[in-house]
Amino acid sequence: MRDYIIRGIDKKGNIRVFVATSTQMVEKARKIHGTSPTASAALGRSLTAAAMLGITMKGEKDTLTFKIKGDGPIGNIISVANNKGEVKGYVDNPYADLPSRSNGKLDVGGVVGKNGQLAIIKDLGLKDPYIGYTNLVSGEIAEDLVHYFHISEQQPSAINLGVLVDKDISIRAAGGYILQLLPGVEDEDIDRIEGILKKAKPISTLIDQGLTPEEVMETLFGEFEMEILDRKPIEYKCNCSREKIEEVLISLGKEEIQNIIVEDEKAEIVCHFCNGKYNFSKEELINLID
């Protein structure tokens, strides 16, 4: 099943829901970065969240960066998405890992750390990007994003992000959903939602059972008569190019490029997001100075 996101709203117009299946996207990220099982889960949750948030961006050139920095061994987790469903990301330490918890689940909160911040950066093509951030509450990412929406945007939300890693450390299932309460929602409906979420299976379990995003939405929130507004394919895609890397080198300034020429006589730049390598000879570096 191809990865995609659906966006829906209930009949009353009080509940907005995003549901994503992201198994292939997370598996591609795992292969690129060679992540450990726990790092795969942490990065996969981040990529899935970024994808759902990214499709809400209005401009074709707008980008959303979802960044988590805790005090755990994984370091920074960076995910970048746009409204086309294209997502890319990386972690500082892809080999960071911890023993599973007593319940058998991966210790994502431990590898991320509880002390740190979550930031969402929206580049809308203006002079300065919009930056919102909150402190981490658990390092589990979904809970931290709920806290972000509550504090930074005053938006009551329920979020579930999941990555199921198989025995061969490949990604068996991945996905997520975001439910947001809109103005006018009744207390009775809030109570019903809370009851549903308490009994709901993890999203990774539902996807592993073969459910599509439409079936997940119907299974969890069908009693609210949800209407699907749109569907958007998502994929792991890096947009790096030699031209963009040249711009990065030029931004270092003439003196720094000259230092590279004196010390190494060449340069090799590696993209954080796809591990693509770009090599520049001495002559090419001199041309950049010119």
C-alpha cells in the first residue's frame, strides 16, 4: 500500500482529523541512515508528524521544519516537509539505541530524552520564518506535539504516532493520526472522543493489520460521520542538488573557501538528508571564489 494522508472533518464541523500511513517512507529513511530500531522509531514518528503538518502549508515553496532536541543519546531529530507530501529528515546519532521497556516497546522517550525542546519552523517566504517551540514533556514525540499545540497554538489535540520495527530491523508498519477539536465542539462529544482513544489500538497495530487510513478513520471516529476532504500521497524525498551545494559553499565566504583550497585542495560535501556526496576539485573551488 502506497503511503498517503487523508484529511477529514465530522458532520458537525467540530472535529478535524488527519490519518497517515508512512511505512514505505520510514523504511526508506531507515535504509538511507542505517538507523537502529529505536532511532528508526524516533525518526519515523517525527517524519510522519512532519508530513501531516506539512500538507497544511499553503504556498508551493513553503516548508515546515519539525525539530526535537532532547538530552538523550540520539541528539537532534530534524524533519522537513512541504505541501506536496515530500518529507526528509535525519538524526544526529542514527545508531543510538536502548533496551526495550518491560512491556516490550521501544524506549523512544529514553533515546530522545525528556529535557529539551520541540520546535516548529514555518518558512513562508517572508523575511523571517515563524518559529514556535515548547519544552518536551516525555520525549515520546506524540505527547510532546500535543503539548506544543496546547501551549503554542491553544489547539486541543489528540495525537498517535507509531513505528513497528520487524525482527530484521526493517519497518513493518508506520503511521499516525492527529485529531483536533474545533470551536463549538460539545462536551458530550469530547467525552465520547476520550472514551474512544482510551480503548483504541496503537496506529502501528492498525496499519499492521492492513487497515487503510480511511478504515482507520472509520474504525476510530466513524460514529461522528466523518467526511474525507482530500488525500495526499507522501514520500521520502530529498531535493538537494549540486547547484544548492555550490550556494552553501559560496555562503561560507571567499576566505573560508581559500582555506579549504590551502588545507585540502578539494572539498567533499555530504547531504545530511540523503547522504548524497558532492565533490569539488581545486579548480572548481577557485571558480566559486570568482
